[in-house]
Amino acid sequence: MADISVNYLGLDLKSPIIAASSGYTADLEKIVALARSGAGAIVLKSLFEEQINNEISFLEESSADYTENADFLKRYVTEYSVEKYVQLIKDAKKESGIPVIASINCYTNNTWTDFAKEIEKAGADALELNIYALPINAGKNSLQTEEDYLKTVKKITETIKIPVAVKLGNHFSNLGNFISSLQGHGASGAVLFNRFFTPDISLKKMEIVPANPFSNKNEYLQSLRWIAILSSHLRKFDFSASTGVYDPSSAIKLILAGAKTVQLCSALYQQGPFILQDFNRELKEFMDSKGFNTIADFRGMLNYSNIANPAAFERVQFLKTAEQYSKG
């Protein structure tokens, strides 16, 4: 029988299929159901820096006549939010029986070191750091933006001992160089890719509305390309694939490209936790059919270093694709 256990961020997981950070992983009952259905690990829903700051701003505006309370309000809201999150970590660790990865969504490096310490004390097995600030300042160059990311990562990794993975979007001028820098600043892995909130316009209401929050089934291809390229160069760095994974075959392809783990999000919302059983079963069936005993036997088998024509991952090859369709 095929062994689908893996080691990710130094953690022993019974499966490479894990539950991504989402509203789904903020509920203890759902977390337990995910664990029982075969999730290798749980990434808890992120606590957002914006969420805390918005709550603080609201309370400050509501008590504008009592400005001496501002510091107290800020401290109270922050501590209350952190306390709730710390309790979720403890409960998830106790009830799930699998590794629990905490998640922080931040855009500054000023307030999160103490929070990271609390996460570690609560028993989180690792931390997924989700840093994002939309680069709308035309006076700030890409190097300055990347330096902000690296400062935050370094500050966190110097504060805690548990491993840290950084969840990234794909909008970097040189993704390979930047991820190499993340490793140099203490990160143990990267999650590719983050799917950010996207606004849309309602013609009926004539206002800005949220776009469809779910990924589509082709979005995993972006992760596949970059993990295939980067995993061949950064061999001591762990990659987790995220976005657009709806079926077991996509997960298997991502592992062949070099992913240590594959994260499910939209698929869990739409199909429920029991799809994890399908993913694990079909992964084992694939391995048995190919004669693979462990994940290590085939992980990265088709990454950039291990195929005859590495340019297949580099070029868009529009003309070749168009030619194939015209012949077909």
C-alpha cells in the first residue's frame, strides 16, 4: 500500500493534502471534520491586521469625546482578537490531532512580533505569513516594496522558533530571486499562490461589489509552472501549492512539479470535507499504478531540472499552441 505521508516545514503529515486558510478553518467543528476526512494539516483562518485596525478605528470614532481612551481601546481590541485566535489554536490542536498552522495576514511589520510569540506559546506547529499591500504608490519602486516584505519576514523569524512559510501573490518582477531572499531571511517555505480579494462593478447598483471569491479550475497551472521552476533551484525550501485545485489529478500534477503539499479551499466550500477522502484515495491509486511507494519517489519528477525540454516551463509558446489547435 502506498505511503502518502510527507514532511512539510519540518512537520510530519499523514497526507500532502491540507486545508487552506479560509472561513472554513475558523470553525472548530469543521476543523475536526477536515481532520477526520484525512487532511494532512489545517491552516487556520488568518487574523487580519486590517480587521483589528478597523475595529480600533470604529471604537475611536464612537468615543471621540474621550480621546484619553485611545490607547486603552487599541490595546483592548488587539488583545481580545489575539485571545480569541489563541484559543482557536489550542482547541484545534486538542480536537483535530493533526498539525495546526496559524496564519497572519498583515501589511506592516510593526505589530506582529508579540502576536507571533503568542501563537507559538499556544502550540501552533508553524506559521503561514500572508503579507500584502497593494502597490499603488507610484513613487515607491519594486525593490522598496520587496524590502518591506523581507523586513517583516526577518522580524518574525527572529522572534519565534516554529517554521514560517510565506504566502505570496504572483506579481513580482523576479519571483525566483525574491523567494531566494525569503529563504535567506529565515523563511522555511512558500505558498504559491495567494488569491486576493478582487473588486467588480455592479451595473445594476452602480457601485463596487466583491467579485466571485472562488477560484477556477485552471488557476492551478500558474502554481504548477512556478513550483516546477523554483523547486528545482531551491531544493531545501518547501513549496505548497494553492489556488484552483478542485480534483485529485491537479494535486498529483502539482506534486510531480515539486510541491510538498497541496492546499484546498474553494473545493472544500463547494464540495465539503469528504472530498479529502477522494484526494487521498486517488493519490494512493496513482502511486500504486506507477509503482511508487512514497511521495518522495515521484515528487518533483517533472520539475524544471528533470525534463528533457525545460523551456516548456519558460515560454508561453502561443504560436505553437495556436498551430496545434488549427491542425486539430
